[in-house]
Amino acid sequence: MFSTRLAGVLAAAVLTAGLPAWAATIVGTVQSGGKGVTGALVTVATADGLVSQTVYSDASGAFRLNTNLDGTLTIRARAPMLADELHKISVRKGNAELKHAFTMRPLTTPQEISDSLPASAHFARIKFPTTMQQQQFQTDCLSCHEIGNPLTRRGPRSTEEWEAFTRIMLRYVGYPTEAKLKEYAGALEKAFDGTPTPAPRPVAPDPESLSGRIVEWKLPDAQIAHDTEFNPHDGLFYTTDQAIDRFYVTDPRTNKTSTIDIAANGVPVGGNFTENNLAVPFDLTVAHGIHSLQLGADGLFYTTGAIGGEIGVFDPVKHSYKSYRLGGVHLYPHTLR
């Protein structure tokens, strides 16, 4: 994904089976200007931020959040065009019912509206002569970079700055030509000129989505948390980290995450890139750089080691990992599907 250190988040929607008894039920309303807010995200999270649970407010602005978290928690309300509200609450075990109300302030200045928008709104500013060119840019850049983050949209930048910025991005997709560099850098320079991004046309929430529930587990010390698979044999989530050569194992019943580090097994740091005297992508200092993850019918996980140039097999019972090198100059094996 990125050379910047990232904290990985594993999310599961409507995950309820097998969870422990609720510690509490939090009920309340989300309002703005005296009216209920439909589709607001109401999130309760542990103080360390490692676990969060989210529900949506209904058409009247009411919400009901069952949680198995307890202690001092944060509770947050989010909705488009409204300023976030963040409070602290104390939850004791015992299935108590707590009441909580939010009053949200409308965003008013163009800058704070722009800062609240999703990446897709900022991407809409980037213009290309043809649809095909725009789609190619999406393929080349948006699979690894979030267009519209504060670093990207900070401007204005000079042409030279945008070209230096873009050169780093394009180095990893194999475009050596100056023409492609100037095409992308020019489009970004015109798009992000330092002015706020206007709000898109509002879209009403899908009524069917309002009954949804989202549980998220932040993966401790993750840098490039990449693929996640659920293992029905043990009820655990397994996540790869391309920057650490590590698996994260998350138990949704206990909200705990453990780690399994993968030994180099004779593969040098930098893997196939080091062996071919090439620059290692993202300056990673790993042997395997596990990228994709697929659960096989035999209960084993199959992986691609993008840095090691390998196919890997991980046994979730024995916690063993064996890699099969592809050899030659086969660089960055990507995905098993």
C-alpha cells in the first residue's frame, strides 16, 4: 500500500453469531437543528481504540447499540455535512440500558466541508480527456493510494513538486516514460490547487442498510495490513501484513488479536528484488512480503510472497509457513484467486 506507516483495521459487518453476552444496551437519538438525523453512524469504542462497534440511526434519528464492551468507552456520532460528536461514557457489565443523546452541528465553512468528504469526492476533481484514461489512472493509482487525503490535496504545488510526487507512485506500476509522468502529474496539479472540494449532491441512505452493524478490530502495530480471510474451522480472522512478515489472528468472541511472525526460511531481506539487484518496493525490509491470502479446501492458507517471489502455505493449526520460490525474475506475485 504505502511507504507511510499505517494502522490496519479489520472490519466485519453484521457479525453477531457466537459473541458473548452484551454488557450493555445504549439507546438514544441523533439530532441536528431539532430534527432526527437519518443514517448517522453511532460508534462505541474501547479507550485504546482497538475495538469498536457501530450501528446506524433510523429514520427518526433513534439508535440502539448492543455492546459487549465495558469500562470507560468513547461514543461517537458521524453524519455527512455535520460535525462529529465524541463523548465518553462508563459502561458496567450486567446488561444495563444506558441512554445517550447527540446534537450535531452543521458544517458551515467550505474548508471544513471539504475536509469531511470521502476520497471519492476529491477524486472527482481529477479530469482526463477520455474515460479510458481516467479508468487507467484509477487502476494504476487508486488500488494503493487514497486520492484526497490531506497530503494529496495540500496545495498548490509547483509542477516540479507534483512530478516528484508522481514519480514515486509510478515507479511501482512500471511506467518509465516521461509522457505518462507528465500526464498524471499535470492532472493532479490542476485538480488540487489548494481550493476546497465542494460537497457532492446529497444521497439519502438506503433504508435496508440502517439495520446494519459493523465491528472493527484495530491490528496492533500493523503497517501494511493487507488481505483478511475468515476461517470457519476455528472461527478466527487471519490477516497478512506485507511490511512485517506477520499474520494477525483476531478472535471476534473475545475481541483479542494475537500475532504469528513468519521466519525468513533462507529467503534474504528484500527477497527476489535483492537477488536481482533491484530496488525493493516501498523500501520494505522483509523477506516474504505476504500480499494475498486464500483459504483452501484442505484448511490451509495459500499466499503470495510479493517480495520473496513465492507461493506460500500457512498452517493455522501448526502455525507453520513454507514458501515455494518461483525463481528467475518473476517479480511481485500479486494475488491468488
